[in-house]
Amino acid sequence: MPTSTLNPIDVAFLWGESDSNLMNIAHLDIFRLPPDAGPDFVSNMVEDLSTYTSATSPFDRRLDSALVSRVLPRWRSVDAPDIDYHLQRHVLPAPGGQRELGALVSRLHGIPMDRSHPLWQLHVIEGLDDGRVAMYVKGHHALLDGVATVRLARKVMSDDPDERGRPAIWAYREAGGRRRRTEPPGGGLPTVASLWRLLNAPVRVAADQLTGVQAISRMYTGLSAPDPALIKPYSAPPSILNGPITAERRIATQSFDLARITALAQHCGGTINDVILAVCSGGLRRYLAEIGELPESSLIAGMPMSFRPKDSDDAEGNATTMALATLATDVDDVRERVSSIVASTVAAKEHMSRMSSAAVMAYTGMLMAPFGAGLVLGVSSRIPPMFNVVISNMPGPSKPLHYNGLTLEEWHAVSIPLDGQALNITILSYANRLNLCVTACATSLPHVQRVAPYCGDALAELERAYGH
């Protein structure tokens, strides 16, 4: 069977995985059943899903077991994945509320992926007290990034609540599309253009590497006058958020009306992402102050930014870099805190805008190298943190989606805590809502589930500060 290579970021996710550092990302999707759903609706749906016994890219990717691939990992295509492993069904214990759902998803998120299978699973969860059904869709970060998973889920769902016959997500194929080759076809003579690209490749790579070095130099010494609002890597303060972790996970969610966030962005002169950072800042300030762990200097947020082209259909691997911004958690005044955040994000975006996608890849590799090496060597929690907390903001569809009669009501992105990075906050927009999900190590951060409702309180605090 054909094999294909992984890009360096994907390889780092594999090399950095351990019993504590699980590289699982997921979606927690909560659906409302159709009005005419009978008692066997979910059973019939699971039975229908089980009939999709073949997978399309990237769900047909399994790690090659050859000895050389254990050092330099490669994907190998699988024609028929084991559906009994990939598709699982659960029933929540009574009373079936958010507490029981959170406990189950937390436990599932703390289970490593079996590398003898393609690195994904779909868990159908019944027994919610409001009659809805949840799907927890889990994958390895080496296989998919957050933006890619949103795009895949969007493709398999429909705008029409009455449409039926939509396939399982792992079997989706573009209409009229052919299965993509994993290696270029052999035969044929090389063209002048292909030879030129081949000869020019080392020059392009060297230029991209140089641009990445210049970008890092600019942050410290400045090839031009440095921007004081531009956050330097590894300048984050020591924090309880950056200690060692275990495999115990805690998941907590919160949902906001997007109109509230948009109105605040207009009032404060920032963006929706700036308001999200301010909301998380307020929630974290309160949580850390309560447990006596609020640093004197500001927490620094790492913000994953996709450089995958918007019109790209490529859903494999990762195309993500990390921008840094202050959370101004050392500032008491709410409006001053927001102003500091806005200045910081403007500087970060200006810094990233100077690079091509290939240069961003080189820059990211150099920037994350110490962090990645710390993960591989198991010492991440013993070196200064590059940032204190990851806060991701992923755009999703603005209109309600449906799947074979089900209506998607809540869509949460579940992410990754790591050794030295015990907390991750991911916000996914969907149908005029912003859905916040806290993913954390339950062992190192006591009562960390409180961060989610505290972010809700922080939003109300911002509205009062701006008289809205």
C-alpha cells in the first residue's frame, strides 16, 4: 500500500506524545432530534454509520509500522478500518446532565489513541436529560488540526433539515471527486517548469529560513525599531498553569451570544478576538486569585493562527503557527486591560503579516523548537514557558447545520493540555454563538472547571465597563 510523509509539525506531535501528553483533539457536538424521532432513532443512526466500512483521506491514514517509520513517521493508507474500534456508543448515567456529560468526555479525552489504527474515533452519547444526543469526535493532532476538523464536519453536514442520506464523516467524498494519490505518479519526462522548480527549491527553502530568522531577531533586537507591544517568546511569568501534568482531564464549556461580543468589539476599538482574550483574562484572573496563584506580571497567551489558505480543500496535517499576546492580568482597570490586549494583538498580526506561508512554517519550527524538545525529553514543565495558556479562536459556520434529521445546537472544540501547559481554552463560533471549551489537567489545576463560568462573569464585567 502507498505511504506518504508527515510535515515537521505533525512529526513533533507524534514525538511529543507520552502517557501524560496526549495529543487528542476533538469536537463535542450536541444535536436535537427531529420532532418525529421514534425510540429507535439513535440505534438506527448508529447502525447506518456502521455500514460505512471504508474511509477516505485523511481518515484512512494509519502510521506505518516499518522500523524506519518509527524514527521518521509515515502514513499508510488503510482500505477498511475496524469500525468496531472507531465507532462507539455510550449511555450517560442518571440524571444525564452537564456534569455526567463532562465526566464522560473528560474520561474519553484522557485515553490515548491506538496507533495500530487510523488515529480517530466517533463516540455517540445518549441519555442526556433534555433528550438530545451528543457526538464526541476525536482525532490525533498529527492527523488533523482544528481548522481542518471544522471544515470536514461542515462538509458532511447539510443546511437542509430535511435532507437525508449524508455519509459518515470518515467516508465523505467530494461529489465527482477521486481519491487523491499519496505519491506522485511515475513515468513521463520531466518538464522544463518542473526541472526549474526542482533546481530552485533549495533557494526558496533558504530564503524562507532566513525570513524566519529575521522575524525572530526582530522580536528581540529589532532589524528595525522594535515594537514595545510585541511579546517576546519565553517572556511569560512562572505560573501554576505551567507545571507538570497527568493524563487526568477536565472539560468545561460555556456559550455566548456572538452579538454581545461584536458590540463590545465596536465599543473598545478592537476585534472579536480581542474581546475573547479579555473575557478569558477576566476569568483566569478570578480563578488564579481564588487559589492564590495569580502572578504579579501578566500572563501571556499563545494564539494558534492558521496559515492554511481559505480556499484550500487540503484537510490533512497541520498549518498552524503561534502568535503571542499579553492578557494584561496584572491590570486592575478593565478598560486599560483591554487596551493593552488590543495593542499586543495588533503588533503580533503585523509581525506575522511580513512572512509567506512557507516562511511562517520555518519561523514556527524555530520558535517552537525548544518547546518541542522539552516535550520529547519530558522536561517542558522544568523550563521557562514560551507562553502561559493557549487560547484558540476558530471560526465556524454562521448558519445552523443538520445531519440526517439531527439539528446541531452546540459545537465545542476540545483541545490539548501539555506538560508545562496545563490549560487550553478554545472558542468555536457557530450559528451566532461563541462556544468556549476549557480543556485542562484535573490533577494540577484544582477546580479548574470554574474558569468557564468565570469567563461568563468576565463578559458581563466588560459590558458594565463600557456601559453596554
